Amino acid sequence: MAGAGTAPWYGGADRLAAMPETVCAVVTTHNRKALLRECLAALTAQTRTPDRVLVVDNASSDGTADEVRRAFPHVELLSLPDNQGSSGGFHEGLRAAHRTGADWTWLMDDDTIPRPEALAELLAAPPALAGLPRPLLLSSRAVWTDGTLHPMNIPGFERRRPALVIAAGARGLMPVRATTFVSLLVHRDAVERHGLPLKHFFIWSDDIEFTARILREGAGYLVPESVVCHNTRSAHTAISQSGGRFYFHVRNTLYMIRGSSWDSREKLTLAWTVLTSSVAYLRHNTCSPASVRTVLRGLRDGTRRAAPGS
């Protein structure tokens, strides 16, 4: 397979074949059954409904499992024995969907509310890409409750293959380099070639690492006509205000720097991100002892060998 800088964007082995359309939607949740109910209702209302819907319950204690069984009897439920974070939830959900033969797995959190045409628009993208690299990933446009782009879910766009960007852009699609799990369609070939999300990330950057791993050589696209609402409390990106969870940002970014999903130049950007975000975090928390310990723990654990679990 050609390297990231030399992969052809036309014809040959990358020419689009007839794409199967068997879809399993995977929704991860933890103690947010009201949001989950809204998400599942939106999946049921799709103009092109998923063939299967699987809820991965991260050991909720709020009656989530009973609510799913009562209100959505057609939905499959995978109850994890303990809270494995978003990373563990998506790992197990994608693995289950792949094992049961889904051609595409549609990943999302419980606070993702797809508009009725969201899945149909994603599945309309592959035929429009005939002659370009076939997609291993397809991502929706995520907006906040006011309809503006959600800053948490703006993907990293492809910069290495300008010819592909121009050709896909002419068809209304945008090649991406990395993106989030807020409405991400994953082809089974991506799993077979590149594996599953890394469990030991727990939260944060598991989606960025996973999609960057696949798209270092493969192709993925943002489909602007596929729209979902990411129903968070606010439209935020300020990880400096994330309290003790900032630890996962530092640790997991260092894991990515030590991994193979990014090339050397991209890793310099990741290192700069850790530096600048840590400064912002410490400043926001007035360099409190707790914030300093959080950063130091992330730096310490991120430079150790990553835990097994992929």
C-alpha cells in the first residue's frame, strides 16, 4: 500500500466499487437515559433506518437498560459490567457490529440527535465519489442546538492531497484527516485493516487516534448534507476548564505522539497542542496544586508504555 504522502487519489485499487449498505447504529451511553431516549427516537425516525441499533451501556445506574427494553424493544442492548469510558464503549460496540456482519457501523454518543435524512445522506456519498478513493469513513456535519457548527466536532481536514480535496469538493464532499465519533460511519474494511478504537484511552482523543490511524493511508469524507445535533450543555471547546479530566487530554495526546497514526510533522503539531493547552489549563486554574498534579500525572503516564487493551 502506498504511503500517506504518495497514495494515489484516482482509479486503480482505490476505485469505488458497488458499496453495500447494511448499517448497524452503535450508541454509547452512561447515566443519561433522557438524552438516549431522544437519540433512539431520532434513529427510529430516519428516512433510511439502520438495519440494527445497538446501545452500549457503560454500567449505568439510572435504569437505562430497563428504559431501553421498555421503550425501544427493537433495540439491542450490550451492558458492560463496568464503566469503560467512551473508548471502551465504542471498542465493544464496533467489535460487536463487525462480528455480526455489518457493512457499515454508525457510531455516536447518546447526545447525538440525527436529523431525519442524516443516514440517507451519508449513504448517498459513496456513489457520488465514483473514480475517487472509496471511503472507509464518512462523517456528518455536527451542529449545536442553535444550528451553528459545534466547535467540538469540526474535523481535521486533509492537507496532503490537494488534488483529492479539489475533486471531492467539486462533488460537495470534503476529505478529512481525522474526525470525531459524533455521527461517524465506519466501513467494515477499516476495522479489518486497522483494528478497533483503543480501550485504554478511556475518554478523549480515542476518536481522533482511531480515525487518524485509518486515514493516514485511507480516505474519509465530511458529508455536509448529513446533519446531526450534538446536544451538549454548551457549545464549548475549552478543555482548560475540564478539571481533573484534563489528565486524559495530556496523557492521550502523548500516546498519539508515540504512536503511528500521525506522521512526524503532524506530531510536532500535537506536541505544540499539549504545551499550549497545558499553559492555558494552568492559567485558568491559577496554577493550583491540583492542576499542576493533573498535568504532571498526564505527562508521566503518557510517556510510559501504553497499557494493553486495543
